[in-house]
Amino acid sequence: MTAVADEVRIDVPVSGTPRRGVLTRLVSRLGNGCVQVVLALVAVFWLVPVVGLLLASLRDESANTASGWWTVLTKPAELTLANYADLVADKTVWQSFLNTFYIAVPATVLVVVMASLASYALAWIEFPGREAVTVVVVGLLVMPIQVALIPVAKLFGAVGLFGTIAGVVLFHVAFGLPFAIFLLRNFFTGIPRDLIEAARMDGATEWVIFQRVVLPVAKPAIASLTIFQFLWVWNDLLVALVFADQDSAPITVALRAQLRQFGTNIDMLSTGAFLSMIVPLAVFLVFQKYFVQGVLAGSTK
Amino acid sequence: MMTGKRSFRANVDAAPGRSPRQAIPFLLPALVVLAALVLYPLVFSVIRSFFDASGDEFVGVRNYVDTFTDTRTLTAFRNNVIWVVVAPAAVTGLGLVLAVLTERIRWATAFRLVLFMPMAISLFASGVIFRLVYAENPEEGVVNAAVVGVHDVFSPASQYPGARPRDGYAATEAGYASIRPAEAGDTISVPLIGYPPQDVPAQALPASPPTAGEGELRGLLWLDVSLGGRAGTVDPTERGLPGITVEAVRDGTVVGRTTTGDDGRFTFPDLGAGEVTVRLAEENFALPFRGLTWLGSTLITPVIISSWIWIMTGFAITFIAAGLSAIPRDALEAARVDGATEWQVFRRVTIPLLSPVLLVVFVTLVINVLKIFELVFVIAPGSVQGEANVLALQMWQVSFGTGGDQGAGSALAVILFLLVAPAMLFNIRRFRRERS
């Protein structure tokens, strides 16, 4: 025992945790094992709902009514892509899937372009009222979209944008801008002053500085914003529910009509929901780092 | 916006050689969109909330008075309060614990990735996911499947759910009791119905009535199939029902208990003198436990909150973990050197140093909760949506759903705005402090 205790004592300065006997170390080792098990269980809890949806979407209607999705784990023969084939063959759903792109892509591009321009002015061009504009933008970060639904619906109705993809896009642009400007302005102000001043000394116009100096440096921030904004619009239900008509509806709105008969429609709904998730999941897995940064910065939305 | 306009005219205090005018082309597109589609609507909504449904007649604060007296809206308020009190604290606490724990494992990145994933998918999809998770049918919803599984371990399912005697027996709480009394020396035959023949256990033997025995009460329980046989009589193809618990009751106390054999026969060997009531115990026929009605009106809000916790915990963990990694290791080590236990280090050092981060996470979650819409819209079935109602959903219902009253809808929108306004000030103050 003494030998062990001596060894421990020798270990102490190295590990930086003095006054730890064999027992404490054993407990901490065991504790670590418990932590591993608990966290593994938590991870399983987080995965099961998604796996359940995926497996339900890969079983046909009769299989889903007869038994739970978990039975497929012992009967893999039940797996089929038939639901996906049916869904893609369904004109309404497929059109709504495409609509989601037609809405999300322009809404993202416009927000990124407008916000980078505005952020450059707020970060690097001195003008009176700059502080006030910035504060208003920060205030608008948490603006509930409900405040604008009725007035904008009226406005769009008057100019013929109600029920069109353009209308949905515009609304998303408006409510995407505050966060986008906030994020990019913060990043732009972090660019070393010397870099901008040197360009000004060389007689570069603001436009050239923006294009040649700021944008290249800001690529990571713009990437985070692009991904965040794209997923935000892609995942929207409420805006499209109000502003889109049947022909311009994105997939969330199109599937919503199926909710009424949830029990009998589970094959179709799970498939549709998973189809709508494929793009976000792919974007998330490929660009995790940027997405996580975007969410952390833009969580206040 | 006034200040923005002024900036376009004045160009006095600009940097040398730089005119503030140059800001105009950069700012204009974003400011026009923000002014037209965010700021103007805010003003419009406030004004609109003082007019009636048609928008023609000024009604003062009547929309607000109606809002605070309408039962649907009051339910929505109540639910929003429940959400704000329970959900953000739960997620912040869970996020803190998990963020601290992930510091002790090697696969922390993978773990956070898994928990962050729900943030990437739509609330609509999450809603569908949880509607499936909590589906009432245990052959569909995994939660009820688990609940039923656990329940059946502790109180196993009955052998013959739904089966019942054809006639001559009264249903009581303890089981089916014979209406006519019996005594030792009798034989009784009880035809059972209401059970599918194909579900009869394989070991069941063909049924035949027992012969009377001296001093014994004997009997037979068999499945009386009416198709291809006569009701109430033992047909050659019919089988006895094994494993049924039969009780003999005299004056309210159980004096004998036995179980039917493979041929469906049972025997009470020594009942003594006097009449007894024969009772088929309830446990033989109890309908299987089918789990809980998660999506019913009582549990719906907790269920939706649980799905929101599933979505937001990853965000809290990641945010808090970022804060944790910024805590100086020296502070923690110093406490440990002073002999503090891990719990004391956590309680006295980690949490105080982390409190600004925790506050930001908490405020962020509160804002998110106040605007909750999609989850309630998707998870709550139409019939219980009133019970699960929240302000954002009520606003949509009133203005665009069944209501069609944009005056009342505007009032709700303004209320929502006022609820979020403190968070706006919080953000602005934090922004100003970070700059100075």
C-alpha cells in the first residue's frame, strides 16, 4: 500500500491535483465511466426520434399501421423507397419542394448582398446617425414577425405581391436583414484599421475597398450568414403560411394540409418531413462549423 | 430612421476627403426594405389595433379589453406563462450540466453535433417527429410502446383480454361472479365468448364437461365458438381454456382458488359445506394497458415543451461550452489546490464566472419561447389546439385562420411586441456596453 501511495505522491505534481488518494482516483475513474454512460444515453435519446421518423418513412402504409417503426430492426426486409417514389411523383409535393429552393436561394442571396453593403457603411464610413442606425438594427434583432404579418399582407395585396414567391422572399429578406447586418458589422469592425486606411491612401474608392479588401477577409462570416439564412428560410412555416398561395407554397406549407389525418397519413407525412429535412441535414453536416457559429451569433432572432 | 434621413443631408463632420454621401448607396437598399417591411408595419399594427375588424371604425382599446377577456386568449396567456417559467430554465440547466459533463469525455464534439442537429431541421419537421414519438397507439408511438413495455413487466398483460362468460354471470370489480350459487358435488360449465379462437394457447385440449366428484366442485371453462357450433353447448371442435384463475366466494370472502388445466377443467377439492359463488377473476380478462394519451388536453403542453427542449438543448450546450472554455483554468486549479471538491468548484467558481453567459442563453431562450408557434401548430391535434394555444398561434388564428379579425390580431401582435421589448432593451444595452 505504501508503495502505491508513494507512487501517487510522485504523480501529484505532474497531474496538478494534489491531495488525491487512491480512493479518490478510483471514484473519479468510476465517475468518468458513469458520465460516459449517461451522455451516451442522452445521445441515444436525441437520435431515436429522428431515426424513428426515417424508418417510418421507409416502410409502406400497411407496415406502419400494423406495427411500430422499431419492428423494422428485426425485419429489415420491410424497408422500401416506395413512399419517396410516390411523393416525388406527386406533383404538388414535388413542386413545393422546388418552391422551397426558389424561395430560399434568392432570400439568402439578397440578404447577404444587402447586409454586406449596409454593414460596410456602418463599420467603415463615418456619417452622422451611424450610431442610431446601428442601435435600431440591434433593437430589431428580436422583432416578432407577427407585428408585420397584417400590414405587409395589406401592402402586398395592394401591389400584387400577395400569394407570390417574390412576396415571400421579400418578407424573409426584411426579417433576415437585422441579424445579417448585426453579424457582418461585428465582423467588419474587427478588420484591422490599417488595412482599410492603406487602401484609402492609395486612392481606392469605397466600392473598391468593399470588394477587394473587406469581402475577401470576411468570407467565414459571410459563409456563416449564408448558411444560417438559407436554413432559416428553408425551415420557415409561418411566413409562407400567410404569404404564399397554393402554387408558391414551400414544402412545409404543402405538407401541413396532411396533418389533419396524422394517424393514417404517417407514411406520407414522415416521408415528406424527411424529404424536407434532407437539405438542412446535408448543409448542417457539411458546413457544421459555419452553421454553429451562425446560430450562436443569431440565436436572438 | 429620422437620424438616417438627416445623415443623407448633412456632410459636415466627415473624415478628410470622405463624404458621408458615399454611405448612401451602401445603406439605401437595406434601409428601404427595413423601413417599408419592418418599421412601417410596426407603426401600422399599433394604429390598426385601435380599429375594429373591418378597419373602418375607431374602437379605442376595445380590442385589448376583448383580448384580456376572451377565454381562448387567456388560455394562450396561461400557456405562455407556463412556457416561460418552465422551458428556458430547464434548457439552460440541462445545457449547463451537459456542457460541464462533456468536458470530461473525448467524444465531446460528436456529442454536441448530435444534440445540435435538431437546430438544423424545421420546427415543422420536429413537430411531425414528436407527433410520431408521442402517438397514442403503442404500435406507432415509441414512448407509449416503452411505457406499455415497462408496465407489462410489473403487471403482466392478461391471458384472455376481452373474453367474457356467455350468460349467467355478473360483471363485478373482482371479476365475473356466477348469479346462481353452487356447492360441493356440483359440476358447472361456463361458455366463454369474445375471444378469437386463433389466439387460444397451443396447449389447449378439446373441451368436455367433467363428471361430478364426491365433495368436490368441478367445472369447465371453454371457448364457445358460435360459428359452426351451437351456442352454450360443448361442440367437438371446441377447446378448453387453460390458465384461468377461478375463485370460490362464500359470504364475501374467497374460500378457494384454482386454475384451469389444459383441458379447461378446474376443481375445488375441499370447499366444506354451504353454497359458494364461482368467480372468474378479473386479472384473466383485463384489457391490455395501452399507455397514456400524450396528445390529449391534459398532457399536451408538457409534451410540446419536451420537444422544444429536444430542439434547444444543443444550442444551450454549445453556447455554454464556449463560455466554459473561456474560463481561466488557473481559477479552477486554484480552487482545487485549496481543497475544494468538484461540486464546490462548480458551484462557487464555475457558475459565478459563467453567469453572464447563462443570462444571455436564458434571455435568448425566453424570446424564442414567447414566439413559439410551429411546434404547437403541428404537434397539437386540432381538437386540443385550444388547450395548447399560445399567443403567436392565437394571433395567426384570429387574423388569418378562422377568426378574420385583423383588429384583434393587431392587438395580439402589439402585445407580443411589448412582451419582447424588454429583450430588445437588454440587447441594446449589452451592445452598447460591449462597444465601450
